[in-house]
Amino acid sequence: MMIKKTTRQIGQEKEKEALHFFEEKGWKLIAKNVLYRTGEIDLILKDQENTIIFVEVKYRSSLSHGVPQLTVLPYKQNRLIKSALTFIKKNKLQGHDFRFDVLALFPAGIEHIPNAFSSAKYSI
Amino acid sequence: MNGFKNILSASVYGINGHLVHVEVDISSGLPHLSIIGLPDATVREARDRVISAIKNSGYQFPTKKIIVNLAPAEIRKEGSAFDLPIAIGILAASGQIKTKSLEEWCFIGELALDGQLRAVRGILPIAMELSAQKIKKLILPFSNLKEAAIVQSIDSIGIHSLKELIQLLEQEFIPLSKEPLHFSPYQEDPLNSLDFADVKGQKFAKRALEITAAGAHNLLLIGPPGSGKTMLSKRIVTILPPLSLEEAIETTKIHSVIGLFSSKKGLMRMRPFRNPHHTISDIALIGGGQNPKPGEISLAHNGVLFLDELPEFERHVLEVLRQPLESREVVIARSKDTITYPANFMLIAAMNPCPCGFLGHPLHECVCTPYQIQKYMAKISGPLLDRIDLFLEVPCLKIEEYEEENTEPSQTICKRVMAAKEQQKKRFQKENIHSNAEMNAKQIKKFCKCTPEAKSLLKNATEKLRFSARAYDRILKVAKTLSDMLNQEEIEATHIAEALQYRSLDRINYLN
């Protein structure tokens, strides 16, 4: 009998799938599952132009509750931005270009949203 | 790519244009576009229009930290005209346009999401300001081109879309060796179907309107419904001389700020005739609002403000007219700004003698109670009536008059009016005024020379009828216009006598 996967297991699986997606593009992984008080950043990558990209991976097994990318609302966005700022400071990355992407995974496929959001509230 | 660019643009403050520097700075950091320099809501919304327009024109919107500063920072910026300079600034600062000569140009235009350009308001005052500041080149939406072309000293280029503009810029304006478009001011005579020949009878009223037109006086018509008050008033623009170039620019500027410029008509030739409904608010009448805008009295600058059904206007709306009627301008003072709008207009008002309209009618009986009549008349305050030069009773037509033929056309009356205006022009050459109605006390003393008979008649009348000092001056002004119409130097007793006739509201007091 197959044991039902835990949410955590599904998450890790999907993040692996996401990483694979980006590595095929030629992006390099800097860190993953970076956890701060303000929240977790799923993936941090660097593209060919040295832009540092913070990625939020979202998965939905069914579309009956809407598409996954809609769940990254301003509250979640602000938490991600705060965590990203902490990461930038700790690793002394000031002077780079930054971006927030969302990678939406659903049964039918993958949707990559570059520069999904930004905020005027925070700046470096 | 990081970078900085300064692009020249302009906007409107009051009724004058002023230059605005759009500074764009692109640097590394969290991607964001912020617009600073006291932008209002329309300018802040430029952000989303610019992002979409750049993407849909086939260019990259940089994922960088972008700051757009509109200098000078202390003046509030409003309107959508900054879309184009912001987009050009972003494209140039991020290295997507490599033209070096951008600084010589002034950019104005609203962007549609697909990169097309839309017309904006206030182009005429902006073009005049550029001309005054010796900036020769202006890029603007094609649909605004005719308006800018009124100012001949600048080269205006009308474009349809952001993409078209960038292609032109990349070619360093080589295809623009073609002559910049110039239009002569005064496109064509505006079509006007109104004519005084349409009005049967009412000879006395027509005479009064002619005097009003000749001296730019204020007039109040009183009469029963259907006697032709409105019909007569609407035709007054047809006997007024056309606007001079200087006046036309002044008036068109105000209309341009409100967005009433019509590229079909071009520079206004006919005097404006503003006919607001009696539900108008005081702010809409004299101008103002949080972002001050000129009101109806300024739109009627150098023309006619017609208030039909005068007692139906809110009392406080009529009272705000008092000061601009005297000073011929209106100062809008708000906590943030103080703006002066010109308001040199002729007031023509029409009303019924009582609520039912038939007081004094030869055939109909008036059904109003004295109290109702008193209340009706009391809606118009003494100070306002005092500022009106001519009161005219317009009786109902007699049946014989319906058939009248050979009524005088507007053109003939206009010729006489222009002759009288010519006299005034000569007289007021050094005085900075245009018409008899604008004379101040000093000028009245200087120019209104009376014969001894005229003097004694006026003195007697003033004593008997208890005119105010202002009414006294106004009688002299009307008498002066009458002497101008006959090309006479001095005011004679007959002129004073005719001017006195038009003070009927002082004479017949409807209240008693």
C-alpha cells in the first residue's frame, strides 16, 4: 500500500522540480530554503547577467481553488521582501540588481512570472 | 543598465504654462518606479501607463530601481502630459535610445497602454511659455499639433505613437527635414446660423443691445415669457466685433486649459457666449476647486456671460459675481495656491417680472401675490443690480409685429458697433482698456465731458431718483457710448436722457 505523502514531502519535491527548471535556463543556485524570522525564501538564484532572483515556488494539485500565483498576495510579498533584504545585508550583496519571481506549478505544467512584484515601501 | 537623463517637459499652472524638468535616475536595487515632485493622482497613474506602453512598443522596461523627479519640486503637477517625457527618460537612461540631442526638445503627451499618444489639455499656454523661454522644439501628440502651431516661433512635431517617435529619434530627425507644419491663426469664419434679422419687432430692445455691444455694458432684460429675451441675448455675439489677435489668444488660452480647444475652429474669432444653467454652483461660475480651474466667467473672458432666469440662480452664486464684475478678474485663493484668472466679460441677464411672468402684461392677468413678487425680486440683491448699466423691459409682441419684414441683419448693426468701438479704441490707446464700460472714476472724469444742459439734467435726475454714486457713473458711461455711436465728442442732454431711460428698475420699483 502506498503511503500518502506529507505536505512537506510534496513541497520539497516541487522545489526540486523548480530548481531543475531554472538550472536548465542556465541560472545558478545561491541558496535555498533560507529561513528568517520574517519568512522563508524558497530559492535564491543568479542569472547570466548577475541579477539575483528570489523565487517563490507555488504548487496546487488542482485548479478548483484558482491558480497558485494568485496566492502570493501583498502580505506574503512584503514578508518575502523583508526576508530578501535581510539576506542581502547578511551576504553584503548591495549593488546588485534584484528581482522577485514566482514559479507556479500545477498538474498541467509550469508558469514562470519574472519580476512578479516590487515594493516602494522598502529600498536599499 | 544604470543611468540618468533629464528630459524637458511643461505643464499648466493657472492659465500659464511653465517648464518642468523630468529627471530619470535608474540604479540597482529592488525593482520599483517611483514618481516624486508633488504629483497628483493622474501623474502617479502615469507609472502603469508608462510600463505598459514601453512593453507594448517592443522595448524593455528595466527591472531596476527607477526614480522620476519632476522639478521644480514645489509646484503641484497635474495632468497626463508627463507620460511621454517619463517614458522617453526611462528609455534614454536605460540606453535604449541613444540620441544625444534629446535636451533640445520639449516632450508632451499622454500614452495609451499600446503606446499610442493621446491629446492633452493646455497646449496653447505651454507653447507660448516655450516661445517666451526661447525653446524652439516641441514634440506632442498629433491631435494637438494645430493648437501648438498657433505659436509660430516654435517648431512643433506631431507624432502618433511612442514607437514612431523612437524611430524618428534614432534617425536623428533626418526624415523631419520636411517643413514643420504651420497653420495661420483664424482658420475660417465659424458657422453661425443666428442673426438679428430673425427677431421681429422689439426695436427698442434691439437698440439697447446695440448700445450694450458698443460699450461692453451689462444688461438686464425683464419681460414676460415668450417675448424674445433669450432670442435677443443669444444674437448679441453676432453684432460684436471679432476678437483682436491679442484678445483671441487670451480667451483661447483659457479654453485650452479647460480642454475646450477645438482644432477645427483653431484660434477663437468670435467672442465667447457662455450660457450656464441656473443650477450652476459658485465654484463652477467663478472658478476654483481643489485643483483650481477657471470658471464660466473666465471662459466668457472678452465675451458675453448670459444668465437666463436670473432669480432662479442660487443667491450666493449671484453674489460671488459682484467683485469680478468690478475688477474684471478673479483671484482664487486656496490654502495651497493663489491664482488670478482674467474675467473681463459683459453680463447679460434675463428674468420675468414676477413668478408667473405676466406682471404688467397688457392681456394676461398676473396671479402672483405682492408677497410672492417681493420675494422674487428680492432674490437679486441691490449691489448686483447696481452693477448693471442698462435695464430693459421687453414687452410681448403685438400681432402686427409678427408679420414684420425687412428686419435689420446683424451685419449692418455690427458695422455701426465697430465704428463706435473704433472711437473708444482711439480714445483709450494709452489707457490699457478697450471699452467705455471699463472706465474707472479717473477716466470717467477725463473722458466724459458733458454739455451744461446734460450736466444739469443728470444732476436733477440723480436728486429726484436717488441714484447711487455707482449708478451715476454708469449712466455717464452709457451716455458716452451713445455719443460715440453718433461720433460726437461731448455728451449731450439727449444722450443722458436716453441713458436714464435704461434705469427703469431704479424708477419703477416693482416692490411698491
